Amino acid sequence: MGTEAKPDPPGAPIDCHRLELAACDAKDFAVLNPSERGRAARFKFERDRTRYIAAHAQTRRHLGARLNLAPVAVPLTTTANGKPVLDIEAALLAGAGPAAANLCFNLTHSGAVGYLAIASFSVGIDVELQRSLGDLQSLIDCYCSPAEVAALAAMPDAVRTMGFLGVWTRKEAALKAWGTGIGAIPLNELHVGTGTAGTAPLEMLGAGTAYRGNDDSPAGRPGLRLSTIHGAAEVLSIAAAVDGPLAIRMAASQR
């Protein structure tokens, strides 16, 4: 008897690929474009060079499969704020499939672990490996909203670090979904909560009032949905410019 395929969860779909970055080879280097090769050559440490090559090669392979293009032929460019994006016009001219018209992606890594998010709407992703933070309280005071500071203070010492990493990754993911630099918004005015495996709307605090980043907000930023997954050794957060819940489809690493 065959096994029935499980239907996709309801909501806005995001394909989330885990990337293993501890090793790379000549085939990985070969799929990079000249700019990426040049940047790889400028890394001082071999470990960092390896992770960069592995991350960008795997990103190109996943995007190429989505677009029906060879990995090396995937045309990438950057926004004015430096966010890597697909050059849609060049992709269509290269013969990409219809998915190119609204394909968005975002890449993150921490140590030798990376994640790539692909969606049909603006998306941001951030991962942090669990580790000791000796200056934890000063980080909380500097980067968290008053409500987040209070929520973290109520956590047991054993889980407070992971709680802070949840807040941090949610803020990073939000800024990346917006395509803005980390210094564009005071992080202690951006309230994202400590995060759960579900979704929640983003709330921004500023000028004594709260708003949710809608198109008519003073900053003109779109509203976001946030989802955070606390694993045994890492925290992963995803932000997306959609109204409804997120349907995150996790995929194992494939080299």
C-alpha cells in the first residue's frame, strides 16, 4: 500500500532549506559569479571562505532549480541597501520560468549552519546557534523593548539566553524582510516579542505610539508576520510581508 503525500499546511508558503557550510569543493566555486569569487578570495580565514562559498553555491542551486536555470546563470543583484535579490528582468531574458516574476529569497548563517528562505513575497530569515553570552543583560537592555526586557527577566536563567536569541533573530529577520540596514531603526523601539513556533504580527514602537508597520505608517513599511522555531541548538526566525499565517516547509540540506 502506497503512502499518501501530506498536503501543504495552509497559509503563505515559504520553502526553508537548511545548508551545511562546513565544506566546499571546486564545483561549488565554479557556480559563483565573478563578484562572488572575488569576495571569496578576500576572506582572511579559510573557514570563513569555505562557509561563504558553500552558502552561495547552495543558494544558487536551489534558486536555479526553482527558476529552471543553471546555478551559475542565476542573475543576482543587490538593492541600494545591499540586500541580495534576483534580477527579474535578466532572469526572464535568460529563460527562467514564470516563478521568476515574484521570486524572493533571503540567506542567513551562524557558524557552519545556514538557512535559505524562498517565497513569492518579501521574506527575511535569521539563525543563531545557542551559545553563552557573557554580557547578556547589557544586550537585553540595549536591544530589547521594555516589554521584551520584562518577558526575558521572567524567564528562568537556563532559558534566558535562548529567549534573547529569539528576540534578536526576529528583529534581524524583520529588518531583512524590509530590506533595510540594521541601523535604520533603533532595535529597542522595535517590539517583536520573544517568539514561539506560531506566527504573530510585528509591532513597532516609536514617538510614544505603537503601529504595526502598515503601508500608511510613518515609515511606509509593509506589515510582517513573524515565526520563530526554537531548536535544541539553534533559534530560527522568519519574517514575511503577508497578512495571513505562514506555511514554512522545512527541507534538509542537499549538496
